[in-house]
Amino acid sequence: MKTYLYACMFIACFAMGCSEEGVGDKIDESPSLLADYTVLVQKDGVLKTALLNADSDGITVNSAQSDFEVVPMPDLSYRHGSKLGFYIPQVDCSAKISIHDFSEDTVVHTTVFTEDLNCDRDVKSIAFSGNKALVAYVIPSETKKDNYFLRILDLTKSPSSFTDVVLSKEPKQLLVSDNKVFLLSLDTDITNKYALTALNMDSGAVTHEVILGDDVLKISKDGMGNILVSYPNLHSIIDGNTMILGITTNYLLGKEPKFGYAKSEYFGEQTIYYPMASGSKSSYPNIAAVYDFKENMSVLYIYENFLSPEQRDLKYEIEDTTMVSYDAKNNLILIGYKKKGGSGKGGLMRIKPIPDPKFLDNVDLDGIPMELFSN
């Protein structure tokens, strides 16, 4: 039985400070704020890491070097806990997947396509979990409908063995939850509707399928193991075990949380942290947003509410928000941003969330932050 709710929006307001150091640079009443972060930054078309150390005095860049290998900025990536995987096509039309574990500082590589170097192959999505990696792809056909496949790779074998599963609909997105593969696909031949399909990770056998509608933006795995289906004007929660549709939340006009459009996101237990298109709410294209699924409320952290014009434009040189994450140990929101001027530089700031929002500290980065891992 579906339950319909409505989402609302709240704009977090901060006490504005006038000192050069900004609001809350010295927070005597705060806990130690001790933390270590690994930030993945983009610069000059490649990804590299920055190691950060933080305490009550602020954040500093650690000069130590991570074992993370510098990789070209990928078109496709997938995050699973402390691991981040990239799909990296090669010049000979083969490809590999590189999976980096930022908690163990290790990396695993696997070759995806070797038997048929088809340069027309169109890879739509990747995912991984445990010893399996998954690739959804399309082989175009000029004489009949395109061919759709899910490739399941065994990472424990070298060279990697694989199983190809024929799909009936065009694959759009993959994710993994509780050793099951969830595939968002589109029926381009008959209904033009999206479907959510659950498959066995080992065999690729279909166990469940649910028709979703014709305007799905993306699927995500929430902090409770359910599947979140995002639409422009609502979202639905589907039980990851039973595939039963649960709560559907409709958005009031002008109050849409827009997390379905976000290119990056971080899930807490019942919250999602993400960059949100600001519209008329801010002069910056994207701002930090937090959606609380329990309260059905978006909280917007707008730069104009907690930084002066001099801080935004001159001290931190903020151009746009590129990532939002969360430090659960210290209950802090982390906002990554791109600096103005095309320098390829960025920064990361920490703020306290509602009910006592407060700017804490900032660090400049040699690169634009894209992902963050709390160590």
C-alpha cells in the first residue's frame, strides 16, 4: 500500500559575523573536531588525492602522498562505501575497471573487454561489490534493435572471467545492495517506460521487476538498504528485499529538493547530502543541501547566509559547489567548492548543521573536490 506525503524546504540561517576570520573560526564550545579526510580532487583533466587533518584549530593539508594512482577524469564511476571504481576506456577500444579502497589504500584492476574490441560499444553504467564488477552496455545495430547486455566480472580470477546476460530493455544505471544487482532500464521499443529489475549477482537471473513510469531521473541506495527512485516532482522508496513500493513523497511546487539531478551524493542513515541547483535562492549555481527523509524536509545551506561578500569573493573565491559530504563522528557538513578564475583550484569548508548552524573552518585545495572519504 502506497503512502503519499509532501516535502517541504527550510533555509538554514546563520549568524553573520564581521571579523576577517568569519563566523566561528574559533569555537571554544565545540568538541575536538578531530578528523582525517581523503579528498579526491580534479585538476588538469586528472584525479588525484589530498590528505587532510582537522582539529579544533582548523584543517590542514597533509604533505604525505597517498598510494592512489592518478587517473584521467572518468565518464563513469561508482562508489560503494570506502571504495570508488572507475571505467577507463583504452585507445584500442578495450577497457578496464579500476577500484580503489580508500580505507585500505589498495587498488584492484580488471580488464572488461578483450575478446571483441568493438569501438561502437556504448557502456552505460558500472557497479561493483565484493569480488564482482558489473558493466551494463549497448551494442548498436543498423538493421534491427540494439543489443543490451549486463557483464558480470569475477575479480578473483586473472584474467577475469565473465558472464554476459542479455537484457530486454536499454540499461541506464546499475547499483548493488545486499548482494543483489538493481538495474534501471528503459523500454525504448514499446512503452517508453522505465523499469527497476533485481538480478542475482552471480548468475544474472532476474528475481523481480517493477515498472516505474516515464520520467525517472535515477535510482540510489538509501542508508537503510532501500532503493530510492527519483522523479522531477516526487520520489518513491522501494524495499530492496521484497521490491514492494513503500512511501511516495510528492513535492510542493517550488519546494523540489532536486537530489535526482545531483551528480554526486552522500547518504547518511535517513539523510542525503548533495549539491543542489539554487535557482533564485542564491547567486551561486549550486548550493549545499540536505534532505531528511524522516521529516520530508530539505535544508539549504546558502553561502550568502553565513559568509560575507568579502569572504565569498575575495578570501575563499567561491565559484560553485562541487560536492557535499558528512562527518558523522563530529556531526559536520563538508562542502567542496570550485574557486573562481579557471585556476583549477578549490576548497573545503566545514559547517555545523541545524539546529545550530555555524561556519567552522576552511582549507584551500590544489584541485576541485569531487569526493570525500572520512578516515
